[in-house]
Amino acid sequence: MFQRTHNSLTLLNSIVFIILLTLLGTLVYSYTRISLYHAADHSINEELRHFPEKGHREHRPDPDDRDFMARDSRVTILIWNKNHELLDTPRPPFFVFDNEDRYRQKKMNKLEFIHTDEATYRTKSIKEKLPLVGTVTVQAIRNVKTEEELLHKLLLVIIAGCLFGAVCAIGGGYFLAGRALIPIKKAWDKQQKFVSDASHELRTPLSVIQAKTDLLFRSPSATIEDKSMDISAISKESRRLSKLVSQLLLLARSDSNQVELKKQSFQLDQLLQEIADHYEEIASYQGKNISLNASLPITFSADRERIHQLLVILLDNAMKHTGQGDQILLSAKEAASSIELMVKDNGPGIAESERERIFDRFYQSDKARTDAEGLGLGLSIAQWIIEKHNGKVKVESELGNGTAFTITFPK
């Protein structure tokens, strides 16, 4: 699938680049052609404009006549009578004598090209009345062979440049398409892994529920007390399944930016106290100790429910990875431009090789070192909440000495 997309992107990029290159070459060639012939046309028009006063009478250069000296010497004046016969001209048109018909212009007051075997000329004719001669056709003709050769060379350079650019465009397009597809491939692989892991995690509780339900149907006369273990397993797996679906739904909605924060100002120290009070009894039952260090009032502008969810995830994670007699510290402090939260425990810690992956979805640390049961989605949700609040998280851990999650939020 990606190879086909790669080829399509390469073709699309190449076509776009070649079109742009062709347009640029056409623009350069057209501008140069217009500029060159504009200069030739200007010379012809100037020669015709001065013809009645000076062109026909004297065409010898006068050092004091600046206008005459500025005129283009490459322009030749031909004078045709009403019978289309060539008359005397100010400059000897030796190249015209061989074939007068080829140089005779049919249309008046219009710039045209005359192509011969030797050269190409630019020409324009006007009607004039001359004393003793009457109405004649005055034709100014200018050799533009130099301009034509220059344009021909320019065209060859542009064509060669376009061909070279097309080859570079195909190679560059293939490279850029490959680079552009890298994040898409990563996202696709990540999504495929997410779907595979989610399917696996959903199948496990469903299998347990189905098996236990089948056992209940095999003993229709049994009482609830007799099958309490099976019913308890069904209830436990149902709750686990419900929690998993809720977390998957939240992550899916967060990926598509469908979850909006409801920011409001609240007392962070009070929220920490509520959470600590809630977990203190559970921790005491498990032989653990939870302490809180957030004595000063801290006003925080954030989504209170999401911050509550974040703290519960981190605290629940610490509870899972600590044993009897371990300590859990929940603290918060306020600086001039930030608010810092920390959940620290003295549990078994996280190996350095696992720290970079603990926020991956469905990733769970080595269960050989802990009996904790989880879905592997809590820290992914925690990371999303932190990023949604423009915060940063730092994980410090040492095997045997515990783990500390430090989150810094901008104020």
C-alpha cells in the first residue's frame, strides 16, 4: 500500500515540479524574446518616424545631429512606388536586389518577419508622399539574425535545463515522498499495534465472562452461593472490561482532538488533600503510608477533572508498584511561572531500558518484579492530560530506590 502511495506522490511531485520548471523556462524565453524584438521594433519605428525630414534627403552622418547618430545603422530603408517597383534608397540594399519580391511587404503599418535563406528580417511599411514622386511605400527593414541566434541558443539551454530538472525532479520527488511517508508509516504501525493490543485486551475479559457464564448454564439448579466464585469473576472482568472500553474511548477521542478541556481556577492544595484522604485509608489497609506536602494555598487554572484523573492515575500506579511498609509522597509547589506536582514512591523502581516506553499504550513493565495488574493505558492517558495542559513530565527512577514523576505546568 505504501509503495503505491510512494509512487503516486513521486509522480505528483515530479509533475508539479516539471510544470513549474516549464512555466519558468517559457517565462524567461518569452521575456527575452519580447525584449530583443522590442529593441528592433523601436529602431524600425524611429527610422520611419524620422524618414520624411532626414531619411530621404541626406543620410550622411552629421556630428551635430545627435538624433541621427542615435539611430540604428542596421535599419535599411526601402522605397517602393505605386507599381511596387524599388526606387532609389538612402542606403544600398544590396541583399534586396537578388529577389525584390521576397522583401516586399503586403500589409501597411504592421511589424512582420521576413524569412530568407540567409537571414531573418523585421520590417514595417508606411505610406508617404514625396515631392516630385508622389505617394510611395516606405519600408524599414532590420536584420534580426543575431537576435534569432541568441533566442535559439537560449531555447536549447532552457530545454536542456528542463530535461535535467525533470530528472532531478523525479529523483528528488522520490526522496521527498519517502521522507513524507515516514511519519505516516509510523502512525500507521502505531495504530495497527494499538488495534491489535486493544483486541487482545478486550478478548481476555470477554473469554473469562463467556467461560464462566457457560459454567453457570450447566448448573441451572445451583444457588448463587454455590456459584459465587464464578459470579465474582464475571463481575470483576465486567468492571475491567468497562474500564478498558472507557480508556480506549478517551484515547481515541484525544487522538482526533474531540476532547476539550474545561479550564477553571481551583485550589490545587485542596484537590491534593481530597485525593490523599481518599487513598490514605486504602494505603493504611495495605500497610503503606501516603504523605502530602502542599501546605500553602495554590491556585491553579486548569481542567480540574482531568488534573484529578492525572493524580489518581499516578497515585494508583504508585500504589500498584509499592509493597507493605513503603512510602508514597504527594507534593506540589508553586513558582513564579510554573506549578510543579510530584508523586514519589520508594518501590522497586523502573529499569532504565523501560523508562522510555512506560507511556506507550498497553506497555506494562516486567511483571516478574511486581504483582501489579493493569491495562497499560493509564500512563498514556496521563501523558495526554499533561500535554493538553502544555506541561512536561520527568521520570526519575532507580532500581530498588523507587520512582518519582515530576510534572511541571506553566501558569
